[in-house]
Amino acid sequence: MIFKKLQIKNFGIYQGEHKIDLSVKEGKPVILIGALNGAGKTTFLDAIQLVLYGKHAKCSNRASIAYSKFLVSCKNRFAKEDDEVILNLSFTHRTDNLDRNYEIERRWLVNGLETKDKIKVWVDSVYDQHLSQYWDDFVNEFIPLSLSDLFFFDGEKIENFAHSQRSSELVKTGIENLLGLDLLSQLQIDLSQVDRKRRLQNVDKSILIKVEACEEEIGQQNVVMSALKKELVEIEQQIVDTKIAINKTRQTMRNTGAHLIEKRDELKFELGAVEAKLDLNKTEQVRLAGGVGPLGLVKDLIEQTKAQIRLETEAKQAKILDEAISAYDDKILATLKTSAAPSDTILKVSQTMTEQAQARQQLASVECYLNTDLGIFNGLDERIIQEEEQRKHLKNKQAQLLDQKNLIQKQLDSIPSNDSVQHLLTELTQYETISKNLHIQHKQKQVLLEQATVKNNSLSQRYTNLLAQQNKDTFEQKRSMQISEHIKKLKSTLQGFSEQLISENIEHLQTLVKEKFDALGRKSLLLSDLKICPNSFAITLYDITGNALEPAKLSAGERQLLAIAILWGLAEASGKELPTVIDTPLGRLDGKHRSKLINNYFPEAGPQVILLSTDEEIIGDYYKQLKPYISREFHIFYNEQSKTSILNEGYF
């Protein structure tokens, strides 16, 4: 099991949403998280435990507070009233030789009523309703709550585990949970209570035939109901597996383009529509080419033509004026001559008239070959501009249509032939058929279970009525005697089984604890042996002379290392590949002991080791020694302005 990502929202000191990547690289199991005291290290550890175990979580500041009130106290005090608290943890876990991705989300909204959390579970990104409903039961299959102390602990507090009473309790709890003996112990306690209650009752010895028959029928019906529930769980798991297989097959089909086969005709229709629009666009461009648009290419020639028309107009006017003005000039000169005007004046006037006449005659001599007026060009410029805009619009539309045509053509080209993907289509059809059949079976089993439940309720009511009709004392006395005898035999069997299991496993555990302590201790000859009593589970240490050594004679650091060795040995004996999360890992150790932990324990404590360190622990040379085993580093610091702790990449 490996944690992948943790999301915290409005939990404890963390206001708003915070995410942290917890994935590790091969050969680098350590994730190092640094924070000052009060910045949120313990809250981080609480978040992991709470999202996993809910009301059973061993959070640091819960004590005996009711779970509903504890959820209220966990909400960040600066969060808005309608803001939810969300904890989301994703991890991988190997089940049935398959690595699966799990995501657990626990959220709650604090209101005036009783605050309750809601949990959702996804398996391989598929929501699992069954796991979500019964997560508190299933979580023990991943990390049993009874073993959580072996994998989630505070480094400053584990020294207490080295004391004889605490260590024996820890070993006893570990052994019982590793071997499942805690269930046997609880069962013996429950059996004793049942036996005592039965013996206190004054009941009769007779057993009624009808009651026995009804009991037998109820027992058979319970077997039927249990079998149906088991079948339902199996079918639900098959439905999930089939759904995953369908999604994988569909993804493979998408990768090969097979999912586009059913769109082939639709794409061909779209391609035809685009080609028709292109033809229409081309026709429209040809129509524009036959209008005034081409004249936009000879604007200079048009301006020259306009200038020629103006010149011809002026020439025609000059011819008309020349005849009238020449006659008028002759009259003026004659008048001047008869009026005895000075000869100089007459000469000057005559020269001026001659010059003007020459200018008029020169203009009048211009060749007129157009013989038209400027009116033929009225509105031409506006039409040229308008058609130019239309032509640009058609060109842009043509480019868009060509891009669309190319895209559709590529999609058509990427569609594989039916033969090449027929096996995928067949596989998908088979899975979908299986899924359909499973849903039908599930529905049928649910109906059968409902019918069996109704029948069982009816039998229970009948059984109650029979007991009410018969002599209760007679029936109960006989039942009590039988139960008492069975309880004695069962308790004896359980005790023998428990002792046999302990004797077979205690030697292996004490060897592991001794090896781990030797790996951590700086005094190689401090202990010659270590024994665990199979009855009291007390740990006895032996010095190099073979004499018993009291744990109190060890230094505080050595006691802490002994406690870690016990935890490490129990964790390894469990055989579970689980993450280890340690808060304040080096708090009370001296330099040499710290080096032992850094070099011998942290890299080997598990496939994933999350260390929550202060700025006085893993620093300097210790940091350099641990660096080769670190996959990721983070720093938690409290932001006074935003009133929240923040997770950033990078250590102190």
C-alpha cells in the first residue's frame, strides 16, 4: 500500500484547500515534511488517520469527545459557515495480484443539528457504492486499526513503550492482532457473559418440538440469506470488474480509432455538405469576377481615362469659345483703332489676344477619341470596394471550409477497417453482455433476498408466538444447559488454539526485535539476548554477561530505540507492506542515535516513510545522510495574513 495524494480542506489549522503529492520513487521511500511546532504536523497525521478510520481514528486531541462534537472542533475557525470540511486520500493497494488505485473522501458540514460525515470510495476512478457504505469494515483489510500504532506514531511518545508494562501491552496487542487472537479473546469474554446470564436464569428443561422445528427452519433461512448476501457482494465486485474491463476496451478502441466506425456515414455526410458549400463558394467567386471587381486591378488606367474625358470636355468647350472670343477680339481692336488709342496700348492688347487665342486653339486641337462624360464612372469606386469585401469574405469562408474538409478527411482516414478492429468490437459486445447479465442476476438475487428476509421475519414472529404460548421456563432451562456445555468446550478449544499460535510465532518476533535493536543501537554488545514471555508477553533483556537487564537502566535514547525496535519488529512480522508516518522522529535522541535511525531505520521502515520533522531534528549532516533516500520534500508554515498553514515544496 502506497499513499499517492492527500487533500485537506478547512481542517484544523488548514483553511481552504491544500493538496500534497505523496508518491515515492523506487529506492527512495522517504517523504520529508518540515514544520515548526504548532504549524500543522500533528494535524497532518490526524487527517490521514481520520480519513481512513473515521470515528475509530486515534486522533491526537480527541480524548473522550463524542465523534459529532469532534468533527465540529476539527473545522478551521476562519472558514465560512457554509464551507465543508473535506479530507481526501488516494493510495494504491495490491489485491488479487492486481495493483488498484483507491480514493477515499470524507466530508462533513457543520450545522446546528448533529454533524455527520459522509464517505465516498472510488476504485480505479470508478465510484464503489458498496465500499463507500461499508468502508469502516473494509478499512481493516488495508491497515487494521489495531495495528495502526505500528505505522502511525509520535516519536516523542514512543519511549514509554520501552517500559516493561507498556512494552508487554504493545507486544500483547501486536501478537494478538497479527494472529487474530484479539478476536478469540473477545469471543471468550462474550461466551463467558452468555454462560453467566444463562446460568442465572431459572428455566425449565423441556423442549417443544414446534420450537425446535421453527429454530431449524430459521437457521436454514439464515444460511440462505447469508449465501444470497455473499453472492450479491460477489456479483457487485464482478460488475465493477466488468465495468473496468469495458472502460479499458473502449479506451483501446479510442486509441485505435475504432470508436469512429459508427460515425463513418455521418462524417461522409458532413464531408459532402462541406464540398457542396465549397462549390457554391467557388460559383459565387466566379460571379464576382464577372462584375466590376476586376476593374479594381486597373485603378491607374481608370484615373487616366477620367483625366482624358476631362481634357476632351475642355477641348470641346475651347473650340466653341474660340470662335466667339475671336470675333469679340476683332471688334475690340477695331474700336481701339477708331478711338485713336495709343499704338502701344493697341499693340499690347493685340499681343495678349493673340496669346490667348493660341492657348485656346492648342486646347481645341486635342484629339477627342473617347467622346463620353464622367457620368459613366458614377458609383464605380463604391461597387469596387463592396465587391472586394465580398471577395475577401468568400476567400476566408473558403479557407475555413478547406480546413474543415481536411479535418473530416483526416478523421475518415483514421477510421480503421471493420476487419482490423472486429476483435475489439466482439470483446466489447461480450463484456457488455456479461455486464447486462450480471445486473439481471443482481436484481434477481436482490428479489430473492427480499423474499428470504420477509420469510425470515415471518418465522421470527412465529417463533416468538410459540415461545409465548409454551412454558418459557422449561424451554429456556434446557437451552441454557446445552449452551453452557457448548461454551465450556468452545472456550477450551479457543484457549488451546491461542496458546499454540503464540508458541509458534513468539520466537520469530523476539528474533526480529533483537535484530532491529542491534541495527539501531550504537553499542554493539549492549544486549546478548532478548526474550518475550508467551504468557505475560513481558520482554526480558540480557546483557553481555547473560544477566537480566532492567529497561530502566537503559538511557532515555536507548529506551526510545528499544521501543522503535519493538514497533519495527512487529510491523515486519505483520507481513504488511504499509506506509509509516512518524511525527517528531528524532525529538529526544542524541547525535549517534539519530544517525542510526537515519541510516538504518528510516530507509528500511517500509515502502513509504513520511517524516514530520521540526527545524531541530533532520538538519545539517543528518539531512545529507538521509538525502539519497528522499523522494519528496515539503515545508509547512503558518501564514499570519491568510490565517492558515500552507504546504510548499522544499524543506527548511
